[in-house]
Amino acid sequence: MTSTLRAVARHLLPEQPYFRLLRATKRMYYAGTARQCPVCGGGFRRFLPAGLDLPLFREKNIVGGGRAPEVVCPGCWSLNRERLLLLYLRAKTRIFAGPTTLLHIAPEPGLSKILSRTPTIRYVSTDLGRGNVMVRSDVTQLPIRDQSCDAVICCHVLEHVIDDVAGMREICRVLRPGGWAILQVPIALSEAQTLEDLSVTSPEGRERLYGQSDHVRLYGRDYRDRLEAAGFRVELYRYGSDLGRDALARHGVLADEDIHICYRDVGAPQ
Ligand SMILES: [Zn+2]
């Protein structure tokens, strides 16, 4: 859709129909076979670029942030990290095979649709700000019983939370012993220590320090230590590198994104 057509459509249509039209147009324009989205099942010529182009992302080698050429699916607008997560969940977990109580925090729309419609999954979604979730809550104070979830998915949330350790502990609390959580955040691979200055509160200052105006820290390679201090046993799995070059390109996912699988072990101290 050209910018002129976009302007006319925006002027003529209310927001929802406008976005539906924009999506349908992009889906048709980018239709093809070189790329395949695991979230919507669509075939495309390519995925779409997205992200901020700041020097910080390159200087600090931040995985899960910055501008990249193939990020967004033209069919469902899923992001590369959402596609990687779905591929992982399908291939490496049993949530699609057996009964699973799953809490999805700040749910990605495409993934949420799939998980909530899966018969084996008792699905609960929650978010602090959005209205289209089942429970409105803060990750540091989840209105959910102790040890009632088999699994939790919470991606790109903790970097927004002032007391992230309280959020990690809260997720650990609601997991049953033996349960697991996937807790993804942007990580600066060049940094051993997490960069956090709580005296910086302005959007400009946060963007300069962390790469995004609503982030309150930039995690370093010690992210795993923070998770373990909150009570988890953590395994890192660079699943993208297992997929091979062809599948990486076809699904538009990153090779160097570690999936943080956080277990609440049976008998772990709480
Ligand atoms: Zn898609």
C-alpha cells in the first residue's frame, strides 16, 4: 500500500477496519513461499523490518532488540521472538500433548490465540495495562494461588518492572514444583553486569541508557544469576541454532537468542 493510499484509508476508515485493511493488503502484497510463519501458517516473500536503529544495540550486542530486516510477519504481525517461542513450545514441550495449566503474562496476540484454543491447555492470560486479557494484574502481585500453574510464559516484561526480582519470585510462587517458566528479556551480550540506574526516570534518559524509553534496566549476562537468586534452576537453550540455517531464514527467527527455561525444582527452597 502506498503512503497516499494509506493516508486516504486512514482518513476514511475507523481504526479497526483500517488495520484490518492494512494487514490484508500486506498479506497479499508479500505473499510467497520463501518464508513461512508458524504462528499464522502464512507463506510470504519476506518478513518485514522493525525496531529502533540505535548505536547502543550494536555496541552492546543486544539480542532481542534493535532494528533487524526480517522481524514482523506480514500476515499476523507476529515478531521473530514469538515465532521462535512457538517453534520451541511445539517441538520441545508437552503442552500440546497433555493437560497443562498455563499462565501467559503480557500475551503475544498470535501465540495467545493458539494456546487459548488448544484443548489440552487450561489457559489464563494476564496483563497490567491491556484490557483484552482474562485477569488484570501486576506481575509482582499475581492474584493466582500458590503452586497452581504447570507453566508460565512471560516475555519482554521484566525489563519494564522496577522490582523485577519480586516479579521473578511471584512467577516461581505460582508454579507447581516441577513446573517451568520461559522468561525472555533483551540481553546485552557484551555486558557481564546488568545496567540499572533507578535515578534515571525520564523516557529520554532510559532510551539513551537501555535502548527503549519504557525500560528500567538493560540486562547483562548475569540475567541468569538474577533468576537463580529468585529461586529458579535455569537452563539456557539456543534453540534457533538447532534449527539450521534454512529453517532460521524460512521462519524469520534469531540464531543467537537463548531461551531461558526456568524450573521450580521439587524441594527447592522458597
Ligand atoms: Zn504470521
